[in-house]
Amino acid sequence: MVARTANRTFDRTSLAIILAAGEGTRMASAQPKVLHAVAGKSLLAHVLDAVAKSGVAATAVVVGPGQDAVAAEARRVTPNAVSFIQRERRGTAHAVLAARAAIEQGADDILIVYGDTPLIRPATLARLRAPLAEGAALAVLGFRPADPTGYGRLIVQNDELIAIREETDASVNERAIALCNGGLMALAGDSALAILERIGDDNRKREFYLTDAVEIARAMKLRAVAVEVEEDDVRGINTKAQLAEAEAVAQQRLRKAALDSGVTFVAPETVFLSADTNFGRDVVVEPYVIFGEKVTVEDGAVIHSFSHLAGAHVGKGVSVGPFARLRPGTRLGEGARIGNFVEVKEAVIETGAKANHLSYIGDAFVGANANVGAGTITCNYDGADKHRTTIGKGAFIGSNSALVAPVEIGAGAYVGSGSVITENVPADALALGRSRQTIKEGWASRLRGLKSLGRKKTHARD
Ligand code: UD1
Ligand code: CA
């Protein structure tokens, strides 16, 4: 039975309309609401990805005037998404009709998804569509939030959805209803436009509410239903506090997925992931590690505590941290070691190479099995431009060296500790770029002698 329903849904053509034109005033931010991030990924991208994964082929995104950045994000995530501009923000139904041209193309199922509902899962979208395959004209997702403030209430009788009442228009009794509108709606394509066109703005805010579609459908003798889902699927984000709550849910899901795929987290609740963090097999992540966007960690690597990674590729069996910082453009080859207080940026560290303590390696190439001693700095910036440092395979850079780029250290070469290297070092050579040490025999005891004389004199004067 369930399988048949799923197949029937699958056979139906579909269009998703993502509403993203709201101003997001309650976020108190200059940035459009749907571009705020959860797990390093915009709210809009979360919604678009879920829609695509649920098998919806055509996507329309409704953006506000001047929100080119929102349209660009939509194109980046879903290249065939078509953006429509809602010139005036007159409510959610008005926004849907901004995409009228897409609706007129005809689809069996029209899914309306709010761009500020990032935790929606593909399977939940499929559940929302399922009643349409059974003859309903309209379906919405309902949920019972811990705090219902701000949500529309679902009025359900005998398994049928009678109406959705917006909080501002609800009576005291209606406000007491626990079942709320998740904000996602599925409309049967053959009646969608007729319903949407009848929605008016006769309410306290004088907006065209999509939620009025329910009563209109019923007046047209069409069936409307509510599908109840978990709060976490449909949490809407209107405020920074709700953004933080959604982040917490997203982190829990990502941690669980990583654990299920075999990653070892010693203390999962202290590890922060991005939606695109990628783990191989038998990776160990110690407590308090942050994964920014675009990080891949290959099999058997260990990320020690208090490390921060972003835009980095960590090869097989690599050891990172504790207290390491990997910035974008870092590529660590198999078995490499990046130790405590080492920062790496835009650099390739080849197989087996090591930088174990207190270093900055930026705009660099470090050949296989090279050893970068404690305190080594690549001086990559001359105040105007960035320059590259190349360290050949098997080279040994003595502690506390400054490699002034552009500079090349040949394979197998040695750099004496404390050197400032400004010229290329040939392979297998030794480079010393520091002042020669001088020895003054007996100097210290002479000093002590002078001091004790001085002290006696002082005493004598006293
Ligand atoms: C809406 C629902 C409410 C539901 C809640 C779920 C309506 C009238 N209310 O309320 O029943 O419980 O979502 O989260 O639908 N938008 C536009 N153009 C507009 C207005 C809004 O594109 O003119 C977009 C917004 O960018 C947002 C979405 O529509 O992505 C929802 O708008 P919002 O103002 O957040 O609605 P809520 O008050 O949260
Ligand atoms: Ca909202």
C-alpha cells in the first residue's frame, strides 16, 4: 500500500515554488533572511537541495526586488531554477502568484515551500505530496511546536483540514490549538490557480495569505488534509534565536549521520560540522573540533582536540592538531602530520611531511617527507602581494626559520635553525642565514667579579 502510493507520487509531474521574497525584518540583519546559514549552508540551499532530492524536477524561486544575491544563490544550487520577482511584498499567496508563469506550464503536484524552513527532509516532502495522489486537492504539513507563537493554527475535523487561522486573526479558542501550520503546502495542479486567484486580503495585516487556500478549496468542494510531522522538519526561522535552534538540530543530524557512517567522535556534542563535511572510514575526531565548509577527511585520519578546519583536504592516516588551523586550499597528503599551533593556508603538504609545532605555512608546497621545524614561518606577504614558498621533498627546515617568499628550498636541503632565507637553496645544500655565534671566554665570571665589587662599594657607602 505504502509502496503503491510512493510510486504513484513518483509518476506525477511536479513543480516546487520556493518563497524567498520576505524581508526577514525579525532577523534584524542587512542580509536577506534566506541567505543566513545553517551548518555552513544557506537556508535557501537547504530547501533547494531537499526539493531536488525529493525528485521534484522543476523549481521556481520567488525573490524580492533587488535581491539579486538570492537569485544568484538559487542558480548556484539549482542551475535550472527559474527566479521570479515579487515586486511588492503582499503576502505568501501573492508571492506564489509571482510564479504564475511556472504554474501555467502545468504540473500534477505543486509544492509550495517557504525558504525559511531549512530542516525539511526529502522524505517529508514526499509525504506531503502523497495525499494528492489519493485525490486531495490540498495538503499541508502540521506539527506541534513546543512554542506555537507566530504559527498559523490548523483546524482539523474528522481527518479533514477545515481552515488555517493565522495567529493575528485567531480567536482565543483557536490560539489554544496545538497543531500548527508548518508552512509547506501541496496543491493539485488542476485546481491550484483557481484556488490561488480567489485568495483576498481581508485580514488584519491586509496581506494575501496562502493559508486561506484551505477554506477556498473546501468551498469549491475539494478535499484538504493535514499531514503531521515532527517539529524539527518544519521549524520556521524568523529570528536569530530560531536560527540558533535550527543550527542545533542540523548539528545533531550531521553528527548522527557521521557516527552512523563509522566516524568516531569521542564527544559528539562538542564537534561542529558543515552540511558538506565528508568523512572516510575509521576517522577519529577528538572533542572540540570545528569543521567549516568544504572539508574532506580521508580514511584513518585523526583530528585532535581544538582544531579548526575549513576548505581542507586531509589525506589518509593524517594527524592534525591539537590546536591546528587548516584554512582553505590546504591539501595534506597521506600520513602527513600537522601538529599544535600550526596554521596552514593554500598549501600542499605531501605524503609523510611534518610540521609539528608552532608554524605558519601559507601559499606553499612542502614535498614528501620534508620536516618543517618548530616555529618556521613562510613569509608569504610583502605588504602588497602574496608569494609562494616551495620546499623540496625530504628537505629539513631547522626550527624558527623564516622563509621569505618567493623562495625555493631544494630537495634534501638543510636550513640551519633560526635562518632567514631570502634566496633559493639548491638541492642537498645547507643554508645558514643567521649571524655567526661569537664566544668570549671567561666573560661571565669577569662580569660576576665586577658585580660583587660594586655591591661591596654600595655596602661601604651605606
Ligand atoms: C507562515 C504562515 C503560517 C505558518 C508559518 C510557518 C502564512 C500567511 N503564514 O507565517 O501559517 O505557521 O509560515 O513557518 O503563510 N514571503 C514572500 N513574500 C511575501 C511574504 C512572505 O516571499 O510577501 C516568504 C518569506 O520569505 C518566507 C515565507 O514566505 O520565506 C513565509 O513568510 P513569513 O513572513 O515568514 O510567514 P510567517 O509569519 O512565518
Ligand atoms: Ca516564517
